[in-house]
Amino acid sequence: MSRSVVVIGNFDGVHPGHQAVLAQARDLEPKRRLVVVTFWPHPVSVLHPESPPMLLTSLEGRVELLQAFGADQVQVVGFTPEFARRSPRDFVKNVLMPLRPARVVVGENFRFGAGACGSVETLRRLGEGRFETTALPLVRFGDEETCSTRIRQALEDGDVVLAARHLGRPVRFRGVVVHGDQRGRQLGFPTANLPVPQYRACPADGVYAGWVWEGHHVLPGSPSPANRWPAAISVGTNPTFDGPDRRVESHILDRDDLELYDRPITVEFTRRLRGQIRFNGVEELIAQLNSDVARTRDLLAAEGSAPLGATTS
């Protein structure tokens, strides 16, 4: 097996900071295989199970994005309590060396080994005579460092525009459409419903303008989906009817002929319209839904993303 350049990190979200690390690793060793080492589940969820992070992508989505941004191989390391107790030397011996690294690339704040006792200097010392170690600074966006924590905070605030800027792409949520209580259809606003898994990051409860298409999210360099529909999107538990579960409910504009049950869809959030509201009755709710649809139509048309009022299928 030829030698490789190995990049280590959690890479939740695969944001521009992560992308820059991959690109610089490729530039440093353009003729070598680019291997990304990532961890699942997220180390914080194992080390501090009382406060696990809300993940920006599934493992499948993370691997897809890493490959789209240049990884020739993604090595997923199972992060367990036993693994967390390994020494830095053991990590190098049993995780890195089997990958035959000529160079290992990490962020300047990289820590590893039991109790996070290992630093970049530890890695450099352990790799002496075996591989080079390169530490890269974090990427900045404006006056802020781009990091997964900042993106999670923006989503928690419902600021999908800021989250998209730090993410380097629109905020998207994907899943398989489930059967709901049919209440939206009865009110004249049928929705495609996606459950929000526990510990999966999602925009704050409220109503958003955005887009829906069938299938998985669009990877960098891929053409836009052929069927992409404008939608008014609700995130939350439907407090007017005391809904028990948090869901992403997408009302696709001008379409009542779509059969999406049990099919994968992607929901793309463009702008937040309002927070979630408990209404006093059905008539008040319907009036607000009509207003949400009108605002969604106007907002998406103003952005020039696609002509509205006509189908794209």
C-alpha cells in the first residue's frame, strides 16, 4: 500500500474550516492518498453523556461530504469509553500507523489520548522519523472562527442565514417522510413530515421559507435536483394541537398531487418567517398559514431562486 496523508478530526458538518484542512492536506501531499480519520459517536457524547452535542450531519452525510471534498478514504473510528482511555502512543500505533501516513494534518487545537493529554507537540514527537506533523489554524469568517459549535448556536437561534454562511452551504435536513395525523390536509395545507431524531441539530421551532426535493441533499459539484419545490416549512411540536413529537413539516406550494410517504426528501431552509405560536382556534391558524404561504412565495420569488406558481417536475 502506498503511503498517505492523514487528516484527523470530528468533521461534524464538514464546514469551510474542515474543507480548508482537506484542501491544504491535498496541497501538501498532492501525490498521496488523502485519508480522513473521524470518530463516531461524537466524543463529547461519550465523555459527557449528560450533554451530548446536537449533530449537524448523520454519519452517512458526513462521509458523503468528506468524499465530495476530496477524501480518498474515510476511516471511521468507534469512540467508546475504552477507546477514550487509550494513551496517545497507543492511538498512533493502532489508529494512525496502519494507514501508512507520510504526513498527519490536524487543527492547531488538536488533543488526543486519555484525558486529552496529547497535543500537537505530542503527535509530532511520536511521529518523529515516521511521519511529518502539520497543524493548521482555524478558518475565520468575518470576526469569528468557523466551527461546528457556532453553527449549532445559529440553528438554535433560528438564524439559518448565519448558519448557512458558516456552513458554506444552505441548511438542509433530510429524512424519510412519515405518516402524520393528516391535520394539515384537513385544513387545506398538506405537509410532508420528517421526524427530528434525538441529538440531531435542526433550526429552532418556527416557520421558514425554503425548498423541498425528493432524494438526498445535493453534494458539491452536483447539478440542482430536477424536482425542487418551494415550501413553507414548520419546525416544532404543533402546540395548537398539543403535538407530542418534534417534526419538520413542509407544505409544498401549489402541489397537492405528490405522493412522498416513505420516500427520502431533503428540506432546505432559506429564511425564518416567525416563531412557533399556539393559536386560539382553527380559523386563526388558517389565516396565519395563508399569510405564511404568501410570505414564502414573495420571499423566494424576490431571491430569484426559481419561478414560482409553476411546477418544476
